[in-house]
Amino acid sequence: MILTGTGIGCRVAACVFFCLRVVGIVYAAGGDGDEALPIAASGSSVYGDMAAEVLVSPRSAALSASDLAANVFGPIASNPSLAARCAAPEVTAAYASYYGGAFGASTVNYTTGIGNSGGVSVTAAYLLIPDIEDTRGVDIEALDDGDIKMFSASDVWVRAAYGHGVKTRRADLYAGAAATFRRRDIGDASAYGLGADIGAMAFFKKPALYVAILWENVRYGTVKWKDYTEEVPQHLRASLAFERNDPYIYGRLALFYTSPDLLFNEGINAQDDIGDMEESRSPAVRTFSDGVGILFSGGRYGVEYTIMNTLSLRAGFDGGGYSMGAGLTLFDGRAGADVCYVSRELAGTVKVSVTYRWKNRLD
């Protein structure tokens, strides 16, 4: 469908209004509209949203989460604008095992289209870390006397996303927003979190090129404990993807790239070679002042080869390790399964998922 300039403007304006409205709701939840959350005895936590990895689908994880611009299949857990590209309602259930089975996470996602140009996605995830030893206040000499108590930690995530798309002669344009609710439990302590993301993507048909951007924790994200509030850092990432269908390779080849966090919160763990660590305990943060090469050295890369729309082979690299996986699509696209392995310094992560899709809504 080709839309007129007026129609495009109205629809884009409506989508932008929706994005701003979601941000406004989240912003108003923490205080009045003119000031940020009262922090008092609070602070910013660069690790506040690290567990968000549980929302990454096995397909995306196999590509080292480099497919921010073109993650069409499976849970829409990153760029919310891509929910509008869902051609058929689908449900996906996934499970991830971390550090050799030390703990795991379960995820359920449902995505469906609305009309001819919109889409919604709802994702629920549960992360459980059992059998944590509480050694606080325990005498080292009494470690064998049964004085060590055990506790567990868990994270519950619920994320709802809406995406809207318009088609022009040269490109398909998409924009969307997502709101995330989070509950954290660590022993007897509990916390609640609320945040919002916005994203946009453009798909150019010739060549088949995707360009996207995602802004996470818009304005701020928060995790509120009993006595203080954590401010979760914002993240801004850009992404590119290119795909080519070629009968000589009997399928489709796709290449993916996603930049490091352009706000450089992810650089917090980058350590300089400092001789006396006692004098400098602040981790070094890489920025553009160190050179634009950080866009390449800190980026995420992925490649996917799909054979006759049935078998997909994937691999990725993100500087911290590699990933690989495979996917199988059966019954004319109605069912699918994905598996991936993500390497890490201590132990790898294994993720699996199964997907069922209903009849294409545009058929």
C-alpha cells in the first residue's frame, strides 16, 4: 500500500505521540512532570539492567544481539518498532541455562499485528538464582557447623511494545515504544522497576538494507527498593542489516551490525593498565575521544544463512565472546525451533525456544 504524504505525516505523528505518551506515563509515575525522581539516599547503578539479557531470544542471542535492525522472528524484545512487522500472530516459549545450569530463565512472548500497519508484543520473563550462600556475619571457623544460610534471588519482567509502520515508494518506516515493569527479589529484600524504550527502523528495498536506532530507559529507568531508588542508565544503539536472496546459494544471506552503547555506559568495565590500583579505583570509560574505532571494536556482529526458508545457521561476535546457533522452520512457517550457545569467560549460556505461528493475517 502506497500512502500519500498527508497520510504518512498523520500516521507518523500519531506514532510519535504514542511514544511520547508512554514516556510521559512512566515519567509521571515517579513524581510531577517538572522534576526527576527524588533520589535522596539513592544513586545510579550501571548494573541495574544487566539481567535484561533474559529477554533476548535464542535467534537474536546466536547473532550476539546484533540484529537490532531486523529481528522479525521470535520475541520482539529489543526494538519495539519491529512489532509492526509481524505478519502472523505467534507465540514463543524459551528457556536459558546460565553458567552450566547454576541458574536459568524462562520467557514467553506473544506478538500479533493490528490492522495493516501496527503490531503489539507482550513478553514475560522469570529469572531465578537459587542456593546463594549468605556468609554475612559468619565466623570463618564456623563454616562447617551449618551456620551458613541459603537464599535465592529472582527477577520478573513484563514488557509490552507497540510498533507502527508506513510504506513509501523507497522505504518502509517503523516506529514504536515499549513499557517494562520489573520486580526484583534478593532474599528478604524486594524492589520494583519501571522503564520505557523507543525505537525506529527504516527498510530500504533496493538494496535490502535496514537502519535502526533504539533508545532504552528513556529519560530514566528506575528500580525502587524500600529505602532508596536506583536510577538505571540510558542506552542508545544504532544498527544496520543487509540481506540478499540468491538462488545460487539456495537461500538467504544476512549480515548484521549493532553499535556499542553510544552513551558509553557499557564501557564501565573497561580497565586501563594502571600500576597502582589502590590510587585509582575508578574504571576507565572509553569514549569517542579515544577514537571512532570504538564503533568497530565495541560493536556486535552477526551472520545468518537460511537454506530454502527452512534451516538457518547463525554466528555472532561482540568483543566479549562468540555465539552460534541454528533454527528450523517447519509446516510452511507455522512452527519453528531455535537453539544457541553464547560463550562467556566463566561458562557459556545455552538458550532454546519453540514457536507456533497462526495463519498470515494478510493472506
